[in-house]
Amino acid sequence: MYKVLVADDEPLMIEGWKTMVDWQACGYELCGTATDGEEAIAAIRACPPDLVMTDIRMPVLDGLGLIRAMKEELGLTAKTVIVSGYSEFGYAQQALRYQVDHYLLKPLVPEEVHQVLRELAGPLAERRREEASAGRERDAAAAEAVAAALRHGGPAALEAAGRLLGANARTRCRLLLAETLAGSSGGEAAHVRLRRLLEAAFPAGLRTVAFAEAPGRGGLLVLDEHETGGDFEARLAEAAERLPDAFAGLAAYASERGEGLAALPALYGQALEARRHALLGRRAGLHLYRRPGRATEGDCRLPDVAAGAERLLRAVEAGDAAAVRAALDPLHGLFARCGAKDEWARLAAQHIRGALLRRDAAGLAEAGGPGPDGPGLDGAGGAPAGPRAPLPADGAAWDRETLEALCLRAAASFAERRSARDCGGAVADAVAYLNGHFREKVLLQELAERFRLSPVYFGQQFKKATGYPFHDYVHRLRIDEARKLLRRTDMKISAIAGALGYHDTEYFTGKFKAFTGELPSAYKNKIKGEGHAER
């Protein structure tokens, strides 16, 4: 991921950069924002970005001053993009002489921003490859290429990884994932312990690339044109038997062999399938991918386990106590077939807790509940434990009754927050409606009635979600649009007031000054004066 710093003195523009641009999908991370050039310089010193996107006009130090300081004083070679309004186009062209890499015109158009990000991704990747000359840096670049190929799986990502790793269409490769199981003590990273296992299995050495796959989970891409499939699996399994301590609290999942990095997405899917197969049993050790029909006797049927867990989850989310109790017994039997009969309640609690957190964390946070730590799933019986409190490690502490109590408490908590989540959805819909209809007469009471909510309660939730009272939010949208019209058109102030739903020009003028600190006429004259000065 490439780090991006955005500098702009308009709060609404900063919000637009945060919400309108899909940074992650383009391979970037928004690591910081600044409201003027000096603040941006301080942020660059704290965390040097790969890309700086800056508005031209800013107080204290403008965009061009920022770029000059960044290159001449800090020696930063980051890519740069300037952002300009239509009236500043000639000024933006001059900035290209300062080796600015690209420019964008306001207002922001997400598609245009994404296109610029994609165009700069190639040069950024090339520069990163050139800088990875030392062994540690080269390993990091290789790990990033593998992780990117796993995330995206597209031809471009796979081709880039192949060039960096020197792999061709005949290179034999295999993927292994490793993770430390819950409740295990800390120590070496999972992929470090896995690499030790490979060294024991293949004393002559294998070419491997270590990478981070997910929080708490790492992996190794094995590249060897000479190893054979069956021999690799047999030697790995033999080494695992000889080194039982290597898998104390560690689970590893191995794919089959493939040829060329084009097979990487399929191999990744196989490793994840091996993980899913072993996940509910929480079994340490090495787990090899098995094609359908190769399962050994005693293995559980994952579709049945998943279906049973889903039935219980639906019952919990619905708050149906009878359905919760009815789903527990068959799930107990399914866990027993996975080899986890003695600790099935603890395993089920961990699985259910994680699934509920993933499904409802965002809604709980909006509703003012425990946030990302879930609806009281941290212990069995009694008052809910604190955030992220670990589940008891002693399997004997969990039985059918304690698991049932856990599920019923979770169901009650979900029900309590359902109304708050519904209101949060109504606020989001209301904001979307206002963004398209702020020029019209919009009443809080009418919107509240549309969503079947009390106007007072709806108003409170709206302010909590947006940070502004309802009417102030509408006025801010209108004043922001008025500033754009004053900058880009020759419309009279009275005409702008009427176009934005203000039937009284004086009232509009008062609101404009309240939100901007100056009269519309003064703002317009200032903009014209700046335009003449630039020319």
C-alpha cells in the first residue's frame, strides 16, 4: 500500500478526500491530512508519504510552496498532485514546471481521482522496486508483491510479482499459511516457526518468501522448480512428526503444488480451504489441502457444521430463545464429529462470538454500544466482561448451559440496539436525500415522519451522526454551493439566493456571513481580486 498525504484548507474538501475516494481499492492508504502547507510539512516529517496531493490555495504556505519545501528542504521524492479550481487552470499548468506529476480540477470526481491514482501506481511501484536493493528491503518488496497478488489476483499484480521474484510460467510453487491459535503464549511470528519446519524437512534449502496475510496470520510462498509434489508433502508431514514442539499452539495449512504464479490465487484458495476444514476443531499441527473425495474417516462435514452454526447465529440475532435451544444439540453432535467433543461449547462460543462481532460491530458502534468488542460475548453468565476479555481457556468451564446463557444474552443485547441501528440507517438515508435536495424546502418533521420516527429523537440522532443540527446541516450545504457559484459564475447574489431556496436575499446574506465570516459580495470581490492578481 502506498501512503498518501492530502493538504486542503476547506473542511468539506478534506471530508470528500476521506469518503469519496476508494484508496484501498487503488492500492493506497490515506495516512494523514493537513489544512495548510506548514501543517503538511510537519506531517511529512512524522510519516514520509509516497504521494502528496495538495490544493494550490492555502493559508500560511500554499501548495506550490509546500512542493518546493518538500523537494528542496526535506529532500522527499514523493509523487505530487495539485488540485485547482477552473479559474486556476493556468496557474496549475505553471506548477508542472516544478515537476508536479499530475493535476486535478475541482470539484472532485471520484473516477478522475481513481484514474490518477492508477496512473501513478506504476511509477510508485517501479521506484519502490529500485529502492529495495538491500536484502531486507528486497524481502519486504517480495512479501508485498505476494500479498498484493493474493489480495487482487489480477494479471497485472501476478505479473508484477513474477518480475520481482524472477518466477516464470514453469516455476513450481506452493503456498503455506500459519497462525498462532487463541490462548497460546506469545513468541516468534507464525511464519518464522513455519520456516523452521521447512528447514528441517529440506536441509538443502528451499527458496521461500515470507509475507503477512492477515493480523496474527503469516505465510510462506515456496518456490522450487525441482521438488516433486508427493515428496514435498511426505517430507513436510514427517518433519512435523519429528518436531511436535514446532506446532505447540501453531496451525499451518498447505496447498497443493502449482506451476507459475498464475496458479497463486488457486493455491491461496486451497490453503484457506484447509484452514476452514480445521478451524472449528482449533487443532494445532500441519493441515494439508485435500481434494473432494480424499477426506479421511472421522473428518467433519464442513457444510453441515457451517449450516448448524448459521442456524444458531440466526436464532441469536432474532432473539428466539426456543430456536437457540433447538440449534444447540445438533451443533454439539457436529462438533463431536470434528474431534472437539470435550470442548465443543468453548469452540462454539469462540466461533459464534467472532461471527456476531463481524456482522454487527459497525451497527453497535453507531448505536452507542460496546463498539467493536461486541454485545456482551466476553464471558459466560453474570455481567458482561470488559472489552476483548478472553474466553476461558479451561474447556471444563463451558457446557451446554453456559453456552446457552451466552447466546441468549447476546440475543437480548442485539434486540436492545436494533432500534438505534434502524435510526442510524434513517440518518444515512436522510443525509443522502439532503445532498440531492438541499435547494428545496426540507423540513425535519417531514423526514422524521417518512422514517416513522419522533422528530425530536430523529433530530438528536441526526446531530449525533453528522455533528450538526438538522437546519445547520442544510444551511452548510447551501452556503457551500453558494461559494462555488460565486467563484465560477457571474450570477447575482439575489439569483444565487433564490436558486438555493432562500426567498429573502438579506436572510441569505446573514447566513452566508454566519458560516463564512464575510458577506457574499466581499467574498466575490476577493475571488475576483485573486484571479486578477494571478493573471
